[in-house]
Amino acid sequence: SHIYAASKQMPDRVAIGPGDDMGAITVGRQTVLMTVDQVADGVHFRLENTPLDRVAHKAVVRNLSDVAAMAAVPLGAVVAASLPETLHESQANELFDAMREVAERYDCPLVGGDIAVWSGPLILTVTIFADPAGVEPVLRSSAQLGDHVYVTGQLGGAWDETGAGPHLTAEPRLAVARALALEPAIGLHAMIDLSDGLASDLYHIAEQSDVAAEIDTTAIPARPGSNFNGALTDGEDYELCFTASGAVPTAIEDVPITRIGRITPHLDRERITAVDAIGRAFPVTAKGWEHHAHG
Amino acid sequence: SHIYAASKQMPDRVAIGPGDDMGAITVGRQTVLMTVDQVADGVHFRLENTPLDRVAHKAVVRNLSDVAAMAAVPLGAVVAASLPETLHESQANELFDAMREVAERYDCPLVGGDIAVWSGPLILTVTIFADPAGVEPVLRSSAQLGDHVYVTGQLGGAWDETGAGPHLTAEPRLAVARALALEPAIGLHAMIDLSDGLASDLYHIAEQSDVAAEIDTTAIPARPGSNFNGALTDGEDYELCFTASGAVPTAIEDVPITRIGRITPHLDRERITAVDAIGRAFPVTAKGWEHHAHG
């Protein structure tokens, strides 16, 4: 969409333009990263089935996950809320108190906001600012040939049919990301957070890095109850996917890290392929693994 | 509301917390200001009667007006959009192109965004970052006894019954604000932008400065077709209201500046009073001038 189109007149201070997990602007000697995300009733949560503190949690964590994807440190946030007329003031207060609490847990104070009451559904829009804090922001576009591909945690089935599930309790992988970026032996190159689903999100890394990626179907850490295709396409995992050339630990701060594949040259084929247990390769699209169509 | 409640654990880097036109965070040697505002169909514009480029204009200018209120310089912005399913892709592109264009006119590149398509009405949420750029951010809380009160431009009637009107074409008073702040002889103390209406917005200055303000009913620059009460309460003017102790010019860059009253001690009465042509004082509330009730 045009929202991602870089301006022709982008000033020099724009260190990272639209299209990564966060944009960045350099002012004085400081670079500040920023990202915005919204959660809407009926799209990102179902208010009728979801406690308000879980809605608040998701609204904030969704953004903190983008901060993690840049290996940055949160500085602060502002929140805009469109509240349905049916929401009581005590519920609105519960919502804001819960947002403040989860943000503070990650040292990310809320420094401003805008509230409107309207006839539509609940929407919360959170904008977060972050500090690279001594680390070059980790882009989507810097995967290198020979890198392996990794994910944190478990994927798939984050959203059940009632709207509940792990997407409401995810924790942003801020500490893992900092540890990855600060250890030179790991050779961290590219990173993205998993919001749309591994297939879509790894595609962004591959496309923006002008490479391809091969996923080992037997390696994917699918959440219990989910499966390989769910892990590829369900989304809302808020885990990290990254590429690295060095020695990557199998866990950081109790968060498992799984090697799921490797970066390859981009030849005349799909950006993302999945290789099954007997070595057959199948194209992967945003809709998942086209195993059945080809197998 | 609780969204404005300062956290108990606000870290030292929060230079300006919730409750002013912008919040501020200091990182390294740099302070960065930030504010978020949303515009929603049916609340801040009427999509059926409003060209998309005007919606885009208002969404961006509303925030740039907050930047002006701090006498700061825009650095960049991120946009979140909730698009109704009925909006065509070409219309969405027109909207984003128009937002980018107006933002760029004020040297404020869009560096990121989030788009969701949903069954609700159009909402645009813009977050802007700004640089104090050598000027102490001008707070609402620093009005002083003896200051005079000024407004830029003309007030009232910015929104007509069809949803059209000057609120869709307002220009942010960035250059005026910088000129005011950079000239020591002006003695600029407190400033706010006029979005809710002069009565409400001047009340914020008075309350947060622990003073009162007296408005001269004969001095208010009401827009043609509006009147004193419209100027007090209609809102959506996106002009500046400020207090200063020195010599204030009657115009800056062709924008008229009008002295409308003075800051007084806060005694046991309304924060804002209006004094009529024969010297009678009447309380002013967010609902306007209670002349009739008392006169």
C-alpha cells in the first residue's frame, strides 16, 4: 500500500523509512525508533469474550514485540483510544490502568494519549518509541547467504475460535533480542517479529534481503494442538524470527530458540520453500504449505 | 481520565508526562516530544461530505498543531488507519498520499504505519515526534500573574452543520510559535492549541498554572458568521492561545495575534471569567459564557 511508499523527499534524518518493524529518525546524536499498531474489536480481539486487561496487554505487547524485533530498548508510548459509548467509565479506567501496568513492566511509560467516545467498536492504537541503546537496529533486509533461520518459542494456534488463546498473554522477546544482538559470536543479521505468521513474516526478510529461505518441516516448533501449517500461517505469535551466521544458543532466559532452516540464493522460484522429512521441497506462500497441491 | 494519570514509577527520562500538548522523553542529550491524535468518521469529520484529501489534511494538521503548541519542530510521524471495507484501494491510496503530502509540507516525513481493514468507520491515528530545537517546550502550566492572554487567527464556527468548514483547511501555527518562543522580548510563558474551544483550552492553562484568566468580550476575534460564544466553545480552530509578559506583535507572518485578556490570581470563583463592555464579569465554563443566566 501507499502508506509504505517512501517519500521522494525523505530528509536525511530518516535513518529507517517505512517497511521495517520500526521507523527511525536521527536527531542530534540520537536515533529514535518508532512504531504504531492498532487493535480493534472484532479484528484483533473479541471484546465480548476477552477481559479488558487482556485487551490492554495485547495492545501494548504487539508494539513491544516490534521493539524487540529491532533489538531496541523501549523509551515510552502514547495511546489513542476510540471507546464505544457502551463502555462504562470504570471499564475505560480499567483498560488504561492495565495498559499502563504492562507498559511499565517493560519500562515503557505512557506519556500521552487521546480518547474519543464514538458509536463504533473499541480501537486502541499504541505508538512506541525506542532507543537503539548501543546496538545497530536489526533490519529485515540484512539476511545473508549462509545464515541459518531461527524462531523463539512455539508457533501456531495463538487464536482459538472464541478469540481466546496465547495471543492475549504473549510476552515481548525484548531480553532475548538484546542478548542476541549484544553477543557478536551469534552473528545476528536480520530479524522480524511474528505477527502475520511465519510464512508471511519470513517472506518479508527474504524479499527485503533479496534472498530465499528454506524451512525444515520437521524442525518447526508448533504449539501443542497446532501443526506445521498452523505455525506457518496462523499468526499473532509475537515471537521473533531471525537469521544468524554464528553459534546460537538453544534458549535465552528460558525462551527456547529453534533452528528452522537456512537462507539460500533467490533463484527463479518461491522465496520460501519447505523441505519435508525425505528431502522434497514445496513452495510456501502466505497461505501456507502447498504440499497437497504438489505432493 | 486515567489515561492522563501520571505513573507512580515514571522514570527520570520522562521530561513531560501526560497532560500537556505533547509528552517528552530525554534520551542521551536529546529530548523528543510526542503526541497522538485520532480522527474518526462521524466524530471529527463526515466522510460522506468530505473529500479524502481534507480528511487526510485534518488528521495530520491536528497533530502538527500540538507541535506548534510546544513551539517545537516536527521530526516525523507514523500513521495507523482502520479502513472500512467499503473503501476502495484507490481511495486508501489517495488518503495516504494526501497525508504524506501535507506532512511533508511541514517537513514531517511519515516513517511507518499500520493498516487494518474492518467493518467499522474510518479512523486515522497520527503520532508525531518533534524536536524542541533549542527552545524549552512551552507548557500549559507556566502562565504567570500579570501575563496577557493572546490568540492567533479567528475563532468559532470552524465546523458547519454539514461537517465542512475551516476545521478541514486549518494550517498549523508552527512558524508563529517558533517566532514567539525565539524572541525573548515577547516573554512567552504558556501555550496550548485550540482544539476543544477557547473556554476549555484556556481553562487548562489556568488550572495547570494555578491561576485564573479574565477574557475581554469585546476583544475576541470571532470568525465572520460566528460570535463570542461560538469562539469560546465551538472548538476545532487549531489556533494557538498563549500567555506572555512582554511586547507581542499584532501579527507574525500574516497571522493576526489578538490580545484577549489577562492572567489573574485564582480566587474563590471560576477559573475563567468574561468581562463585558461595561465592566461586568461573568463566569465562563466549557459550555460557554453564562451571561444570560446571570445578567
